[in-house]
Amino acid sequence: MKACLFAGDRLVLTDGACALPDLAEARGWGAGEAEWFPATASRPAATDIAPTAAGRGAHAPEAPCSRAGTAAAIPAPAPTTPGVSALAAQAAPGWTPPEGVAAIGLRRALVLLQEPDLTVALTAAHLARWRRTSRFCGVCGAATEPSPRHQAMACPACGHLSFPKVSPAVIVQVTRGSRILLGRSRRHPHGAFSVLAGFVDPGESLEDTVRREVEEESGIRVRRIRYFGSQPWPFPDSLMVGFAAVYGSGTAVSRDDELEDVGWFAADALPPVPPAYSIARALIDDFARRNGVDPARIPTWKRR
Ligand SMILES: [Zn+2]
């Protein structure tokens, strides 16, 4: 059985590892009286992002993993895993990893871990954070405990159940002829752009969110909204729902506090964009392919 040990939001791995440790190894790290809980990713580990096979499994691990040096944008074959499980736990507060072991950020894990460990680690990270932030009942304030019947934290005092929170967000490929609409966020690495995205508000359909977010962030109104694919994105608890839409009207101008710049780009003149694992990149690669550009030639941003 594999193990996902977290120190806060950080995943604990052996230095240089591109795989999760076994449970016995992780237990040997002395993380205190960690309570281990099951985390199962019951979907294919490889891409199911339609309509093109980019994304999951296509990331290029860094040395010393076997595929080090392969181009990040080359989609790997899409192996499927019927269900991968691990046990996960939160290290005691103040715990210090032993020699040769380190706690790394989840975005770093995106680069380091191979499938299917990456998928189960991201699922475990989502669950671990939910458990860590659901220790008290939101109704009566009593300490909660894991429900024996549901994937939920249960209140022994009032019976309230708190289920894992999933926050849906849309992410949109907007095209106008042979160009794509991209924005530059203050959170992106310098000079890097991506497709527009935003969280779903209460009362909105996903299509409503697509229309609102694109117009709020860029001034562009879109039409012909169609579903593209989705991706769990536990940073910290999102489900990214991808859409493609085409230009309807308006002039691209940065109108959102979060965006420094927004504009139209041709497939053969793209700025640095997100790495291959993300649905953002799958949307951009799809646009590039449809316009005759090999996604391997698209510049990929590097995190600071
Ligand atoms: Zn309660």
C-alpha cells in the first residue's frame, strides 16, 4: 500500500523520489500519531480530457525519473488504471522530516510524481485538507470525527455531516478565427499567459459562468459554448470544467484586477503557457493542433 503523508498542504517524499513511499516507509518517518485514512482515485489515471489526449500523464518528470529530458508537451500514451488507492495522513504539527525526506509543495509534486501516484496524491491532498479544516462542526462547534458510513466528518453532538468540499470553476478556450484569447495573471510567472478561468457563483449554470467570467476579465462576449473536459484541481479544492467558445463581440481589454494583460494570439506565436499536466494546457494544445502547430513547439512557463 502506498502512503501520502502531508505536513500541512505539503506532500512528504524521499528526496529525489518520483513515486509515493510505501506505508511502512512513511510510518518510519516518525510523523507522530498520524491517523491514516483511505484515498482512492477511481478514475483513469491517464487523460480523459476530451477531445484531445493531452494533460494527465503527459508531464515530464525531472531527474532522476526515467523519462527525464523528454519534452513536456509530447502527450504520453494513455494508460488507464481502474482505481488506485493509498493511505493518507497528516503529520503532527511541528513535525520535522528526517534526513533524506522533504515536504514539497503540490505544484512541485505535479512535476516530480509519475502516474498513477500523482493522481492519487492529488486526491489525497484534497481529502487531507478537507479533514484538516473540518475538525469542528459548523452548526454547533463540537469536535467532529470521521463518519463510519460516509466519506464525511460527523458531529457526535448534533449529527451534522460535513462532506468534502469541491469548488467548481470554468476554464475557457475562446477563439476568434485562427487566434486564441489569453490573459496574464499577476499570479503567473513573468511573461506567461493562460486561458481565462473563474469560479462558479451560486445560482449560475456553468455556461453562465463562462459568459460572465470571459466578459468580466476581457470585455469579450462569447457564443457557441461547448463542453471540452474536466480535471480535479486540488489547489485547494477545485474541479476545473473546460469549455470552448467562440468570439461573439467586444474588444479585448484587461478589466479584471487579477489580469495585467489580455489579448489574441496566433498558434505559431504563443507566449509561455502552463505545463502539460493542466487542462489549461490541454485547451491551448487543442487550439494549436487545430491550427497546424505541434504542441511540442509551444513555450512552457517555468514557475519561480
Ligand atoms: Zn454539531
